[in-house]
Amino acid sequence: MAEICGYTARKLSDMAESLEGLARTFDMEKAGAKGLSREDGAAALQMAAAMVCDGCERCGMREEGRREDSYYLYYLLRAFEQKGNVDCADMPRPFQDACRRREQFVGHLNRNLGKATMNLSWKNRFLESRDAVISQFRELAVMLEEFSRQMEQVRDVTNRWERAVCRTFLLHHMEIERMLVLEYDGRRRETFLTVKTNHGRCVTSADAAHLLGQAMGGREWRVARDSKSIVGRQTATIRFLEEGSYEMLCGVARRPRDGETVSGDNYTFSRETPGQVVMSLSDGMGSGKQAAEESRRVVELTEQLLAAGYMPRSALKLVNTVLLLAGEEQHPATVDLCCVDLYTGVLEAIKLGAAATFILSEAGVELLRADEVPAGILNPVEPVLLTRKLWEDDRIVMVSDGVLEALPGDDKEKFLKDYLESIGRRSPQEMADLVLEFAAACTDGARDDMTVLTAGMWTK
């Protein structure tokens, strides 16, 4: 087992290094331009002169396009970028006085500059797509390197538990043919059992997980999603995952903007990743169906990336890139992400333009805030990562902007903080309902979508 893990770790590390090398190769290429260059303007002037002037040199515009230090060329480019076109009044005085075909020349010049602008736009869009590929290469390299490290540190502890587990399963009429118990980082375990029943009946895999926990005398175990749900007479291999030391429950309360039937906010409370709870709240721009669709895409894509193994910060950076490349129109959405490790109780909060998160503990109420733009606005963007240790009976309160905007005063976060301190720690659903009712009572109507997502931490 140790030899297999070592070999796998080396191969994964080599793959990670190759992906990082590919990313560095792409980085050496030229970055995108923000505006039209002198060469673009000179080419547009030369093309217009070729179509209109027919050898005439009276105004000097053909020669103006060849000069390296042409002031008029720079001026014309800036005028086109500001207004979207060049007028005859923007042209040099000698041109206005001498040219007999001013309107035709300016028309061709605008068409040529428009084509150059379109080419620049497509080039920059291509370079943005290239940057997205670079980002994915780098994040995949990080994932493979992390998995390589885990493979190097994994330990085979089957001998420690094999006899007890086999005896317990045999007493319940199940026969184990093969068994493998792996321990990661000295705290998380994973078990593979090749098992069948020997009395002709079927046993649920959930019951088998309960027996596994009894035999190993520790935490609870659950069946992995990719395993069979029934143990029968036919031999099958089932994967079991050890539960963490903590358990979390959530609560949610929502209210759409007045006049809307659909809330533009979306949320998720997921346990797709073993030993981790993911809470995310996204507030789409505006309200109604369009905002709901944008925030739903953000929440679903973030959840899928985290389940695939991306680190939270890397997942949000990739979500931001995808939103930027989705189309010409920008529909930004805030992202508020909380990932809680159920083995250690450590909270990682990552924010992109989201409102503050409130942590309720014995010491009082703490705010986790980060001033950042929403996803889908700027690229590159660096999500803000905040880390805290949670303890027994702590609470997490996440709110959308609509909740804070409904509160009176200038310091709305402090106003909500004082209210949370007054109600204390209650059940997650009760806290969510109370916060929403309090925010709704502070205003004459919901001017924006309001969502409250809460969670509580307990030791098993």
C-alpha cells in the first residue's frame, strides 16, 4: 500500500508540475490592449486615403499617418474612443480647408476605426479566454499537488481494526472478504469493505455503516454517495466515510422584493464534500427572474467546483472568470461563501462583494466583512479569505444586502449586531425568522430581496 501511494503521489506531482509549466508558457505571451494603438490609427488613415484621395496630397493626412510623433493621430484615436466616431470638426485645420471630399474621407476613416475596434474586442476576448485556461491549469496543478501530498501522508491502518470489524459483521450475518482502512492527516478515515450477507437476506448500507462505527469505537460513519445502498448475497465493495466531530444544522428565511414573485437571492447548504459543510449566499443584481437566474448560476457553479476538489478561493476566482466570459452584458452577483471543517471546526469565509457575516459565540457577536466588487465585474479579482475557529453552540448568520438596507441608521452592521446580541443564540431556524421579521419591521416595504441564512455548530 505504501509503495502504491508513493508511486501515485510522484505521478500526481509530475502532472501538477507539467500543468504549472503550461501556465507559465501562456503567461509569456503578450497581454491584451485596452485601446486602439498608433498602428491601428495609422492603418485606418492610410486605408481611407487609398479609397478617397487618389494621389492627392494637399491636406497632408496621408503623411500624417506615417509620422511616429503625430499629435493629430493621437487626438483622433481619443476622440473616436470617447464618442464612437470622428467628425469633420475633429480633423486638422489643413484638412478642413483643403480637402474637397471631407465627408467621404471621414466616413471611410470611421468605418476603418470601427473594424479595428471590433478586431481589438475579439482579440481581448480571446486573451480573456486564454487567461481563464491559464487559471484552470494553475488550479488543477494546485489540486493535484494537494492530492499528491495527501497520498504521501495516507496510512494503511487496516490491521488495527480488521479483527474487530470482521467479528462484528459476522455476528450480524455479514462476511467481509477484503477490507482497507485509510487514515488521512491523522484525523480522517476512509474504509472500503468487500462484503456480502450469508443468511440470504439484504442489509442496508446505512446499517452496515452503523455497525462499522460500533466496531471501531469512534465517530459515526456514513456511506459514500458512489456506493451501493444495499448489502446482498452478491459480493460488492462499499466505501464508508468517517463523520466529523461536529454537526451543523441550518435555517433560512426569505422575502422577495415587493411586487416580485421570485427572489433574486439564492443559497445552498451542502455536504457534498466529505467532512465539510458549505454555505453559500448569492445576491443577483436587481430583482426578479433575471437576478434569480444569475445568482442561481453562481451558487450551482461554486458548489460543483468545490465538490470537484477546488479550493474555495480558487473556485470563486474561476466563477468570476466564467461570468466575465459568459456574454457581452454583465450581470454581476455577490458571493458569500462559508466552508466549515467538521473535523476541526475551522470556518473559512470567502467573499466577493457580499455583506458582512455575523458569528455568535460566548464572547459576543463578531463581524466578518470584506469590501470587494461582485463577481463578474473585474478580472483579475482576488476573493478575501477570513478564517475563524468555531466552538460548541456557536452560530453563523449570513444576510443579503436587502436585509442590511432595510435597517435604519448609517452603521447598519452595528445595528444588526446589537440586535443579535439582544436575542442571543437560538435554534438556526428561529434566528433566521427573527432576523427577517426584524428587518421587515424596520421598513415600510421590501425594497430589495431579503434572505437570512443561519447555521449552528454542535459537538457530536
